[in-house]
Amino acid sequence: MQLDTGSVVRTRTLTAVADGAPVTVPDPEHLVHLQFRRFAGCPICHLHLRSIVRRHAEIEAAGIREVVVFHSGADELREHVAELPFAVIADPRKRLYAEFGVESSHRALLAARAWRAIAVGTLDIVRGRAKPPALVQEGGRLGLPADFLIAPDGRVLAAGYGEHADDQWPVEKLLTLAERARTARH
């Protein structure tokens, strides 16, 4: 079941794969951009997360904490996300995916934009800028992305369910949503 704007998510403590640090969602002091990505080494996810890394200081300055979930195991994820400046969560059993209504679909790879991202991401792998994914993905390769902006009280301020593998919020949209949330509170 998908979440709508206004839904409330319960507080949970997750574990960051890089350092084992606890990650509280919702965060009592920040907006949380909870991203659901596909699998460790996904070239589309890699390309998208590079855009988040480039503007991470700006995202933090807007009062947003990034939390990224993958349906890969922690051991597999570590080599792919060690350099990311935000929390990455392993969810190999897809429990969070189910709770947030994030699905897999054969339409994940049907959009031309997804294939463009695969091509660019694969070039990064060939150039040594990214590590290749494992040949077999236990959670599959047909996952769809999703984005949520969650208020400190657990209210979902915005929800976006991807229609294909490269359908996620760009940084500009995230910053606009955060600004709207700030304006609505005052």
C-alpha cells in the first residue's frame, strides 16, 4: 500500500552500513529525504546519487537529512557506498520497501531515460569511477525507486513513486519541497 502526503510513519532506528551508526527516521530535528534505490552497484542509482553528493552541502543547509535504502545486503553495499556523505541502509528482505509501498515492475527498464542512465552509469564502471554490480541480485533488478520527504513529527510531506528505474526526484525538486514545508510551518 502506497503512502500519501499526510500519512504518518512510525519512528524507527535503522543502521548505516558504512559505520553501523544508528539512523532515526523520522529525525526529530531535520526533514528526512528517504530514498529507496535499487541494488548495490546499480548504474542508474550511482548516477542519481552522484547528483545528490554534488549538492549535499546545499541539501544539508536546507535542513534535510539524506537516508538512502537499497535492497542489497550490508556487506555487498559497503564497497559501493563507502564514500557517500550520508546514511545508506541495507534492506535485503525488502521490509521497508513493503512498508512504504515501494514495488518492482517489468516497466522499470522500459523508459528511454532509464536506458540513458544505464549507459552513462555503465561508462562510469568502465572508466573505474564506479564498481560493477554483482551478476545476481537477490532482490532482483526490476525495482522501482521512491522518494519521501518526512517531517520531524513523522508526517509524509511529499511522496514520489517512480514509474521507471530513473524516475526519482532531482535535487531542485527536493529543495523546492523543503522550502514549501518550511513556508507552511511559519
